Amino acid sequence: MGADPVAAVTDDRPVGVAIVDDHPVVVEGVRAWLATEPRLTVLATGDDPDAVLRAAPDADVVLLDLRLHGRMALDKLAELSAAGRRVVVYSEHTDPQTMLAALDAGAVAFLAKHEGREHCVATVLAAASDRPYVPPALAGAMVGDPRPDRPMLSDKEREALLLWFQSMSKASVARRMQISEHTVKQYVDRARIKYTRAGRPAATKAALLARAIEDGLVRPEEIGIYRSQATHDRPTP
Amino acid sequence: MYVYGTFSLPVAVFVGSAVVVGLARERAAVAAAGHAMAAERDAAERGVQERRDRLTLVSSAAGRVLAELAAGQADPNDPEVQRRCVLAAARLRRLIAESDDVPDPLLHELRAAADLAERNGLPIDLVTIGTPPPLPVEIRRRLADPLTGTLADVQDWARLTVVSGPDEVVVSLVTPDREGPEATGPPPGEHDDGPVRYLYERDGNIRWAQTQWRR
């Protein structure tokens, strides 16, 4: 990669972000984080996803606090994702089940609230261009996924996820695995792309997958959507 | 005569069987009591042995530094002595946690170590993913000890992670790499200690200690 991750989306206009959170102090904090990045602009904020999106229908990325007014907004997340909204979930609930459920519901990325500014900015920028970004906490949830129908990850992908989760430093992972940082990122991102096949389909998952294929990150047959044309006309036995 | 002839045998058999059953019950009760006693003795002996083992570990962990302090040979202001005390406290804390009866003993022991480090003023993250399978105490010691030993030397921050599956447990400790001596614990590189693999390295940016158990 190495290319500017948002080049495709921005061209000349910055990425529009909508923030949905029921704690004003968090909204202000996130707004301040995003303000350090000139390629991002916050269009609307509020505690009701529908109202926020009415105020900013063109938002490229929605930052959604998963717990709104005391209840988990997983169904809202699924609804937005199905409609093609790029939702980055950020939450203080970092138990692996919640993270995986958010991915299944179609979230482009999951960010733990304690993961800080760099991860937040990087995640939003990547999400805007339908590219994966896997912060360490999410990598941990993926590598420890106990579900029987979890995506099949390769040994290298698992190792990269595990070491990234442990060290939070791609440079250290690269040194440890004796590969380049770029390759570490590829392994991690490929694992994430495999998760677009888990759970119910969503427009955002399709977009992530399409972009990954376009970028050459994965080949269609690697994630099990290869269908041989030869079997097409064969009658079923 | 007829009555005698008809009833003598069944009555004799009945009486005989009743006596046999009574004797058998008595024997069984005696045997059960004997076994229970033997089992109790075995358990007690094993308990004593475990306590003795732990005591050996405790004396190697804390005995010498305490004795030196008591004898006035060690100066409490000496940073090296302070470091040894912290290390001994970490080992003791883990040994105490080891005999607690809790659902996830490994996590409990690591939490105890993290608690202690935190109380000594070290910001530490402990993140666990999955539930470790039941592991014998020996394996748990090999998984936790090298890392809790390293933890005693850390000052700025630490990140302790545990990722568990049914056949694998990986514990990792990442801390900033500062100038200074090698951390306490086995030397850098990879070591196989039975079913537990230990890996330690520093790259100028972070120090990375990892123990990994595989079934």
C-alpha cells in the first residue's frame, strides 16, 4: 500500500464525520482528536443516530458509541450498515463477544475508547475509503474468537494478529516475525477482510471486500466466494 | 416330623444367609473406614508435601533478603535491595494466589501480580481473551513466573495480555525498553521448558517477554 488511504474518497474535500454519543464530554473529546487531522471534518454530533444523520446526510463515516442511553445499539448498527453507512463503533465495552458482534452487524471497525487519538484518526481515515483498520483490542478479539463458524485464518495471519494485540507496535511485530511492517499490516488486514464473510451480509461488508480485492489484498477465491463456472450447468445429483 | 423336615432347611438357609449378610456388611464398613482413613492420610501427606514445596519456594523467594535485612547486612536504601524486595513480594503474592480456590487460577495469579505492580505505582494493563483450560500448578508457574519476575523491574508502563484457547495459552508482557540491565528472568532468546516455551527480547523500543503453552 503506502498510498494515501483516503485519496479515493477525499480528492479535494475532507472526510465528513458524524459523532453519535450520549456523553457530551466524549463528543467534545473525540471532536478534539479529529480536529488534529486536516483531512477530517466533523459535520454533526448528538445522541440520536437518526437525528444526527438527518443533520448530516452526507457524512462519510459515523462514529457510534455502542451503548446509547443504557442499551446496546447493535440493531441500529445493523440497520445503518445494511443501508451502506460506514459505521466505526467505539465503546468502552471491549469484551471480545461485543466486538465480534459489532463486526458481524456490519461495523467497518471497532475502536476501544481507551485506544486513543492515533488509532481513532487512523480508523476513521481508513473507514472513509472502505479499507480495514484493526486496532490492537480488535485483533485480540479476532485471534481469540472461539466460535465454531469463525473465519479460517492462516498461521501467519493469526501470529500477526496475536503479536499486534500483545505489543501494539507494528515495528516490533515486523522485527519479531522477520518481515516488513507493510507485510504485517497486510496479514492483519487480510484477517479482517475474512470477517466480512461472517454474520449477515451488509453493504459495508461488501464495500470492504470489494476494495480489498481491488487493492490486491485478497483474491476472491481466498475467502471462499470463488465459484467455478464449470459446475454451473451441471445438474444436481 | 413332616413339619421339621419341610422347614429345617429353609430356616437354616435363611439364618445362615442373614448371618453372612450381616458379616459382609460389617466387613464392608470396616474396609470403607480403612480406605477413608488411608485416603485422608494420603491427602494430608500430599498437603504437607505441597506446603513443604511452597515453603521451599517462599524461602528461595523471600527468605534470603529478609534474613539479610534482619541481620543488617542489607541496606533498605540500596536500590538493588529494594528491587529484590519487590521481586520477593511478587513471588509471595503469586504463591499465595496459587492456593486460592478460584475458577481461573492462572488469571487470578496474573491479576494478583498486576495488582501488586499497580500498588507499587506502575500503570499496567491486563487484557485477557478467552478462558484458559484447567492447567496443573506446575504449568501455571512456568507460564506466570518469568513474567511476574520481569514485572518487578518495570517502571513506566506495562501491558500484560493473556490469549487462551482450549489447546493453547499465550501470556505476554510488553514494557518500554530503557537503558539498564537485563530484566530478571531467563536470558534473551527462546527457551523450551517442557510444554512451555519462553521467549524474551528487547528491540530498543520495547521489552517483550512471552510464555506459551501448547497441549
